[in-house]
Amino acid sequence: MPVRNDAEIRKDRLRFTKNKLSANLIIFAIVANALYFVSIYSSDVGSYYYKLFIGGSIVYNLVFMLAAFLSSEGIKNYKLGYACSSVVLGILQICRILYIPMKAHKAANPVADAKNATVMGSGQFRYVSFCLIVSAVLLIAAGIIGFMKTTTLNSYLAELERKGQEGTDDE
């Protein structure tokens, strides 16, 4: 029986364990997204948010959370496509900063008496931007880790299959 080193043992363990690290990172990204939209949707600034784009944002949040959860389950089982979709979702989270938060931060508040008041104050803008950035970083990290682990596992399985075929050819 050949002696195995730590790297081989780690690769072999991938066959029997789930990719919990990537899956949990995606779950935390969903939580950061939830903190973002709770902050946005709990704002009371007159009728600024009561427009069609906020309805689209709500639908996007639902689709995002479903897609992220699906990615979490797929990446847990070493599916390469879900690692890629996690990275794409992370990039979309960064792009979202330009949509509602940036527009609301620049728009004049119709309710406030102050001349320079905006719909979204600087504090809230920093908070929601931080939530989206954290969500994006977690999603991208999960995708990269998932990609690395999945490619490692796939190459190891191919190596085992190759060794198995060589062993049967020798008989």
C-alpha cells in the first residue's frame, strides 16, 4: 500500500465531504443583501420609492435570493456552473450600487425642509453600499473557492479513473 501525503489526503477527502465553506459564504451574502433591502424598503421619504423601479428591485431581490440559494446548494455539491454563477451574482451586486443607492443619494428629498437634503443620506448610502460590497465579496470568494475545489476534485477523479483503467489493462 503506497504512502499518501497530506495533499493527496485532502484531495481524496473532497470526494466524501460537501463544499460547506463556499455554501456558507453564499448564505452570508444573502444575509448582507437582506440587510441592504431592509434598509432601503424601510425608508420613509414620501413617494420617491413608490415607483416602478422599486417594484423591479423587489422582484430582483427575490430572484437574487433564489439564485444565490440555488448556487449555494449547487456549489456545495461541487458543480462548476454554480461557482461561475456565484461570481456573476457578485458582480451584479456591485453594479446594484449604481442603481437605487446612487440615484437616491443624489436625488433631492421631496419631504425634507432642508435645501440640500437627499432621499438617501450619506450614512444610509454608506451602509447599503457596504452591505452590497460585502455581499459581492462573499459571492465572488465563494465562486473562486468553489471553482478551485471543483477543478481539484474533477482532476483527482480523472486521475483515479486513469489509474483504475491502467490497473485493469495490466491484468
